[in-house]
Amino acid sequence: MAQITNKYDDLPDVLDVYDIKQYLRIGRVQAYELANSGAFRVVKLNRRIKIPKRSFIDWLEGREKN
């Protein structure tokens, strides 16, 4: 029997801009612009940008940003 998996199971709990780039199949510059747009919650650690998985999924599914 085939196991049903969630379409987000392969994403790490905390995403990098690279993860967003790969998942959405967009360019590097576009991924950084999206991460800096305020569309979803990001955490900046020095020069690194981290995105909570839940925040990204909520944005992707059209839920409001809290």
C-alpha cells in the first residue's frame, strides 16, 4: 500500500532563501526579493535569512500574515 505524504514534508522546518528558490523554481534574485518583501515572516541572523516553514506555507496557501 502506498504511503500518502504531505506535499510540504520534504521542506526543512526552517528554510533558507535557497530552499524557496528551489521549491518555487525561481531565480536567486527573485527569491531574495520575495524574502525581503514582507510577504511572510523572516528571521535575519547577520547576513543570513531564515524563514519558518509554517510562515512560508501559510503565505503559499493564501493565508493572512500575522
